[in-house]
Amino acid sequence: MLSRTFQRSRLMFRSTAVRLSALYILLFALCAAFLVFYVTAMSERLLAQQTQQAVQEEVTDIQRAYERGGINLLLRIMERRARQPGANLYVIAAPSGEILAGNVASLQPGVLEEEGWTEAPFRYEPFAGTGGPRFHLATANVVKLDNGLRIMIGRDLGDPSRFRGIVRRALMVALAIMGLGALVIWFGIGRNALKRIDRMSAASQKIMAGDLSQRLPVGRSGDEFDRLSDSLNAMLGRIERLNEGLRQVSDNIAHDLKTPLTRLRNKAADALDDDRSEVRRGALEGIIAESDQLIRTFNALLMISRVEAGSIAAEMSGVDLSAISADSAELYEPAAEEAGMTLATEIEPGLIVNGNRELIGQAIFNLLDNAIKYATEADGEPKITVRLARVDGFIRLSICDNGAGIPQKKRKEVVKRFVRLDESRSKPGTGLGLSLVEAVMELHGGALELSATKEDKADAPGLTATMVFPAPKL
Amino acid sequence: MQITPPHSASPPDSTDAKTVADAMVPHMKILVIEDDLEAAAYMTKAFREAGIVVDHASDGDSGLFMGTENTYDVMVIDRMLPRRDGLSVISELRKRSINTPVLILSALGQVDDRVTGLRAGGDDYLPKPYAFSELLARVEVLGRRKGTPEQDMVYRVGDLELDRLSHEVRRAGKEILLQPREFRLLEYLMKNAGQVVTRTMLLENVWDYHFDPQTNVIDVHVSRLRAKIEKDFDKPLLKTIRGAGYMVKDEG
């Protein structure tokens, strides 16, 4: 029980709110102490000044009375004044220091020696019956008369401990108020914050345990904690999506590489079974072709992930997109013709983008490969158009075909790795072409857009794949 | 360090390699610096079958030593090596004024690493994994490089003539009209006459793109060119080397 309390208090002191409250209390206390001492010092000085002034006036009065009426008048005035309630201190003393008259029983020795104001408060003993402690503090002015008598007029400063008591009480009250304030602050703000942080770490623990669908609690106030939770949640969302994507990709890889590997294995088994060298040779060639295709797939995968991760420190420079487009069209024109298609170009000259020529080239080649592969399904005369134009601050490079196109709802899908519309996989290809194009476009701060070449032609709308580049600032 | 014994060429069994070997300069001698012993053994065997003398070093330091002490026609250097990496071997060789053509092999991707490799003093770059036919074709072209003077203004193969200055192509005195790209294609093939040129090498040298063309785009260009230079003539000059690439050669 005791150790638990101890643990709890240790835990409490580890919390930021408690540490901050303690620090505040300390600072407040220092400030308060300074204030109290400053104020008391100032009022003491003011009081002392007023006392001195009053005493000074009386001294002047009494000296004048002495000059006018001699010792008798002086004695009378002093007697009268001494009897008034709450009066000042009045002493007439012999040159030897013996008190002749006045309202003081005894004085701290040596007070009467010096003329003028006493340097420091001194102790004196009033006549009995006034109550309180025996000795009081006082300050006084001593005047020597021409006949050697000394007159002392002073003022009682009261019980020496009284003033300190007041100061101490004020300090205690101030500290109590501050302690209470700190407690309120801690309960109101600190404990609240502490609890919210605890809730956040509890949620984080669950997430770390593997439940990526968990989210941090977000309050309604929109304060710093809520904003923090919000951004952490957004981050979690992104991680979850990436994770999901990764899982999907690895599933696809496993699935799509299993098939060619199985084919490879079967071919090798066939070659082993057959003794005829011709058959064996054919099988081995098939194995090599199959392996080459696998290697190509792996290379494409590696390339995509390197481009996506931005780890290709691709050297970006001003690239003549018009020239690349024309070159690519020229490179593919014979292949298109061979496949019974026409390849037309509508290329605006002199369009420059900031980019990597190799990557852009490979992306265009991929799109042209696709166009040649799929435009053949079109009825009528298969046609591919390479179109490059500057439109509204973007440079758009489109490869249009009039083939079967891609249905609207599948356009997002086909960009993913290994996704192919052709479920039977009868056409050659890795299913990675568009993924690479998209990755390249993202690296260039652009996008890949897929649309229909002719929306109204339901049977063969065609596909227009557009690489959208941000136009460089002129 | 592993030094393989000198040339012990036995006639290879594979017809692909045989076709290639026929085109060989006899006794080309190369140095392979590769730390993957299995890959090195495969490479050494295949090079020998193609009639090439191979020395092998398995780390950067011994590779540099052998490259400095002996004379080779070509060096094939893996980029990542123990003791001293491939690029450092190349720049050290160049510092010692050894200008033997170097082909860099690398498991690193193509786009950026190619540039750094060539900047370090390499002459050609081949990303792993590669087909051996590709490597062989490139090594042959590199080894032959010093034999083909760049300043030849007219290339001749059999009765085919290509004038680099006037951009005229004639066969048996008859002018053949070529598109600019077809001209460059033929120019590159004739510059490396008698040697296998792969599709990737054509894409690199004629179109200036450095990747593996995955479709038949290059083949279509070559067959168009072939139609132009072989139409009306009996003797074929532009041959397809199965599994490797193309070669321009006068069979005599």
C-alpha cells in the first residue's frame, strides 16, 4: 500500500503537468517574497520620515518655549504633552544622564550622549501599566540646552517583533493562496492534459501491437493536442495505405511470378525426360526465354520501386520533350506499320520540361508498346497518335489509340502493379508498364491520366494515356 | 586471388557461341575482376568458349595489380568489390595512364549509376542481370575499338560502301537512299563490321537510350534497313545472330 502510494507519487512527479506546477509555485513564491519585502521596506521608510518630521516640529516648539519662558515653561509643556494618550516620548535629563522628568522609566545607555537623531532604533522601558513587553523600540532626537540639560523627544516604534509578524503572516497567506492556485491549475489543466496524453499512449501501444486501424482520440476543442492527434492519425492513415499497397504488391508478385516459375520448371522437366537433342534444345531455349522474361519483370519492379522511392537520384535537366516525342514516334513507326497501324504525330515544337530523358523515354516507350499491343483490337483502321501540346500551364503528352480502351471503373486499377485487363494473360507483358509510367510522372511532379479517345464510340472508344508535366517557369 | 590459367580454347558446342566465335579476333585477352566466384567461373568458361583468353581477379586490389602488371585488350570490372571498389580501380588505372577499355558490371540500377560509372572512366556499362551474349558482344566491340579508326571516312563491307561525310550509301556502285536514322543504324553496324551488335547496343548508340528494348521495335528497323541494302542483291550482308543480335559481315 505504502509502496503503491510512493509509486504513484513518483509517477506523478514524472508527469510534465506536476513538474510545471511545482516550477510555477517556486517562481511565484520568489516573486511574492520580493514584493512583500519591497513594500514593507518602502512603507517603513515612509513611516520613519513622517515620524522624524513630527518629532522635529515638536523639538522646534519646545526650543522656542524654552527661549520664551525658560525652564519652567519647558517643563510645563512637556508634562502636559507627556500625559496625552499615545504621546511621544519626552525626557529631560541632567548632564550626567539622569532622567529628571518625562514619561520614560529607563533608556538604553548612551542614547543621550549624542545630539541630534539617534542613529538606530534604541530600546527603552516605559512606565509600568502600559501592558505588553517590558522594552519597546523608539527613535528620538536629543537636544542639549545651554545649561547642560538634555531634552529627548522620540517616538515609540512598538513591539520589535510585531512588524516581522505581519510580514511573515502576509507571506504565509500569499504562499497558501499560490499553493491552492497551483493545485487548481494542476487539476484543471495538468491532470486533464496528462490523462489525454495517457490515452494517446494507450492508443499508440495498440497500434504498435499491430492494429494499424486504431486511431488516436481527437477531442472537439481543436487545441494543440487535437492537432497533434490529427496529424498522427493522418500519418497512420498513410502508413496503413502504404502497408496495404505493399501487401497487395507482394501478393501480386508471389502470384504473378509463380506462374512463369512453374512453366520454367515444367519445361526443364520436359527437357530432362526427352532424349532427343532437338527437343531438349527447344526446351532449353524456352527456359532461357522464360528466365529472360522473369529477369525483365524483376528489373521493371526494381526500377519502379527505385523511381517511387525517389532513390533514383535522377539527374534532372531541361529536356526537349518535343524531340523525345518525335524520336519515340520515329522509333515505333516501323513496328506500328508492321502491326498494320498508322502512327501519326501532332507535336508542338520546342516544349522543354525539367526531367530525366531516360526515364521519360522509357515511359513513352511503355505507352507506345501498350498502344501497339491493344490498338489491334480496334475495328476499322487501327491508328495511334502521339500528341504533344502546352495546355493551361501544363505540357501534355498523349498517346492515343482507337482500340478497345479501358472501362472507366478499371482505369485506376490498371495502373497498379501486375494488374492487367487481359485476365487470360494471352498478350505478352509484365503488367508493370503503366506502373512505371505513373512512378516516373510522380517523380516529375506530374501525373498519368487515362481517358477514352472517343467517348461516343461505345464499341472502340480507344485509350488516351496522357503524361501531364508541369510546365517549367519561364 | 584467383588467377585462371591462360587460353585453353576448345571448340565450343553451342552454335550461338560458335557463330560469335567465328567473328572473333584471335587471342583477345581480357581481365575479369569479379568477386562472385560462381559468376566469374561461368563468365570465364563462356569467354573461353568464345576464344577469349581470360584472367580473373576476385578483389579490387589484386585486380588493380594485375591490370597494372599485364596488358589486356579489355577489362570487365564488377562495381562492388571487396578491398577496393570497382570505380576506384578504374580511376586508379586511368591515373596510371592505362587506357584499356573497361566494361563495368553492376547490380545497381541503370539510370543514375550508369552515368557515375562512365564518369569514373568506364567505357561501357552493363547492369546485372545480363545475358552473356550481351556481355560478349560488348567486350568484342570494346576490344576491337582500337582496330577501327574513327577517322575512316568511308566504311566498306563487301560491295557495300558508306560515306560518312556525304551520307551516301552505295552497293555495287548503285546508290541506296536511306532515312537519317537508317543511315546511323547502318553506320554503327558497319563500324563494328564482323562483330555482333545487340539490340540494346543499337538502342544506345543509334537512339541514345540506355535500357533493354523489350519489344521488337529495333528488329523492325533492322529488317527495313536490310530490305533496302539487300533488295536486288544476292549476297546477304546483314545477318541476324540468334539469341544475340545482328552483324554486318561479308562472307567473302
